[in-house]
Amino acid sequence: MLCCRDAAEILDMRMTTLALPTAFLLNCVSNLTAYAQETRYIDDRSSAASLIQSFYNAINRQEYARAWDYFGDQKPAKDLDAFAKGYEGTQQVNVITGSVASEGAAGSTFYYLPVAIVAFDKGGGEKVFAGCYTLRLANPAIQGEPFRPLHIEKGSLKPSTVSYEEALPKDCPDAPAPEQTDTVLSDVRTLFDTMHPECDRHLPGGDPANAEVEQYRIPYRYSTDADGDPERTARLFRFYCGTGAYNESHVYYQHDEDEGLREVQFATPELDIRYEDDNSDEKVESVSIIGYTATPKLINSFYDEGSHSITSHGKWRGVGDASDSGTWLFRNGEFTLVKYDVDASYDGEINPETVLDYDTAP
């Protein structure tokens, strides 16, 4: 059985062939202290799911007064000290949410949200709980002072003996039918946030980057599929990660019925570049591929729906005379490196050299 330590080694080595289940990744990736970074601050009351994510973010950051404030008048403990004491043995809590249901009553909207959590204690143990939260938002247009934003009315979670993905309820008792949501999109947003806390959450103009995830549907067949077999569909998601002086980085995720949701790892050549007099300002003598690595991030990348390929172009300096460019073609259900160009000369001219080409006809 694969454990969280195995997942850490897999991520550290950037292995590309193993697609781990979504829930396993969400459980393990953010909770391996050897690999974890400081939990970023999340305070979002714009939806029921984002508020519950914010609540457990406060728990994970040990900001118990903030977590306490997400509740309305009906608090979960007699006072803040008792509430905080209930989490004194907790190291980390991971949460997933289901499809929300809502109904209006007496000038308020009530939201019913299925929730499952896995709680890791400081001794290394873990427990799964599942149930529902009820949240309330009084009509903002008729509220007076003080204004009361969306808040938790009550929550009821019970222990479960299965994984928290399996434990997540499909709906809440005595609630209306849940709204239809894109669970894959919800999962991929959570997975990106979990795996890449280092990425910028805002675009250069200030807009939230996560809200602008680009989505594509890719029709394909395996080479082993029979002529009469139905066409398959993969979903591709591109997330903005950050911008440097002249480069922008992106992270990609893929979902399909066979392997589920996973981060795309891109094969990239490892180069040995030789210059005259070992001086990079001089003429390039040779560019050789000496191996391959895998990376989850591409520079200045785009997906082309016509050719079903992703291209990247990384500038080595601002004028763009030195760079590398790659093309990864989607075939047989995955992205394969088919072309790689390198312009290793800092000579003020654009003169790339193709070091790998399985894309151009002879």
C-alpha cells in the first residue's frame, strides 16, 4: 500500500508515470512536514464551500479566534478557550466539500453543505469525519449595522472508517436537492492550491489567478482502441503560477476517466552547452542532450486546440536572444515531448538550434 512517505519521495523525484488518486494527494501532499510550506492565509466568505475552507484554514494556522468568528450566535463551544482546547492535539485538517443545496426563508438564504475531513494529530494518527454544515446569509440589501456576513449556523460531523473521499455525503438530510457543480473543477482548484502554495494567487493586473483557470476538452483515442469504440475525452486545466521579469509560468492538470485527476509532468532535456573559452559570451561550440528531467511548470506556455499540443518558450534574458522552446503533443492519452529548440548564444540574434525533433516530417 502506498503511504504518505512514498508520495513525498514520488513528488521529490518528479516521477511522471504514477497517477495518484485525488483524495490521496490531497491527504498527503500538504501534510508531509518535510515538504510542507507555511499554510497560506485564506479568508473567503463568498460561498459556503469557500467559508468552510477558510474555517479549516484558520484551524490549521491555529487562528482560533478567526475560526470562532465564522460561527453565528450559536457557537460550537461554551467559549473561545474551550473551542481552542478542542484542537490542541490537532496538527492539520484537510477538508473536501460536496454539492451545496440552498433555500430561502424569512429574508435569509440557508446553505446545506456536505463535508468530509481527515484530521492528523500531533502523534501521527489520523481520523476521518463526515457530515454537513448549515450556513446562513441574511439578505445583504436589508441588513443594518452591524452587518453580518455569511456564517456557520451549525455543523454535525461523525467519525467514519473509510477514506474521507468515500465518506463525503452526497447530500444533507432534510435539505433541498443539491445544486449541480463541476466536481472535477472544484477538485483541481483544491489540488493546485495544495500542491503549489508558492504560486502567485493573483494575475499581474491584480485579478485572482485561480478564478481564471483555462479549461480545454481534448478528444482522443488510444492506439489499442477498436474502430467502433467511442471517442474518449480528456480535460486539461492551465493555472497561472507567477511572473518574473520577462517570463510567466503555468501549471497543468489533466483529468480522464481512466486515470482520474493528476498533475501533468513535462519531460524536458537536460543540456550540456559548451562555449568557446568556457565563456557564455563567446560562440556556442555544441549543445548536447545528456538526460531528461520532468517538471510540472512550463514557461510562457500555451495549449493549441488545433494541434492538441502545448508549447513553451523560456527567455534566458530580456532581449530574447537566448532561450529554449518545447512542444509536447497529446497522443495516446498523455503529453509527449516531440520537439525542443535551444538558442544558447547571447549574440543579440534569434537563431535557435533544434536539439530534438520527432514532430517534423523527414
